[in-house]
Amino acid sequence: MNAISQLWKTRLEGFGAGFRLYAVSHTGWKAHGPVDEAEAVRMVRHAIDNGVNYVDTAYIYHGGQSEVVLGKALRDGYREKVKIATKFPVRMCQSTADFDRILNEQLQRLGPTTSIFT
């Protein structure tokens, strides 16, 4: 299945409280700092356990590490509890092939059973 087919299969339902992975770096509220993976996973799961049902990330956050960390945080049954939004780097997309490659990279970073809303 190509990336576009995967995207169209995503169902959107009501969003409630959200969590933004922009702020999981060691250096504070920066999208490009290093990530304490264990602490970031703990933070995401704590947020979900306390009612968050929407998680926001982006292709560029922390050099792509934000999507990887989110994929790990959503293992063990957490994926079914949230919707995921990620920002697509439009300026990096010059062709349909670029679109498919980048979106597939995002899906791979987030994990094998992930659908996203970009």
C-alpha cells in the first residue's frame, strides 16, 4: 500500500486534550535539541494515562527523533488510545515520489501500525 492509500484510510474522530512533542528536548522548549528518550516516553505515557487523546509531532522535530520516540511511547497498547498528527515538510517535496518516500519514512519512524494525520 502506498503512502497516499494509507493516509486516506485514516478516520478522524473528536480530539480532546493534546500533547506536543516539540518540547521533549534536554534543552527546554526547542524542536532541535537532544532527546532523553526514556523521559520522553514516560511523559507521553503519563499524558495519555491522564486523558490526552491527541499527540502532535513533526518530521523535523529533533532531527526526526520525535517521531521515533513517539512510536516507542505508543507501544504496549498506547497507540489505540490516541490520534497522531505530524507536520509534513512540504518544502522538501518536489515530486510524488518525494511525497511517498517522506510519508513512508514518517510511518516507519512512528511504527508499523500507525496511521497519521498530516
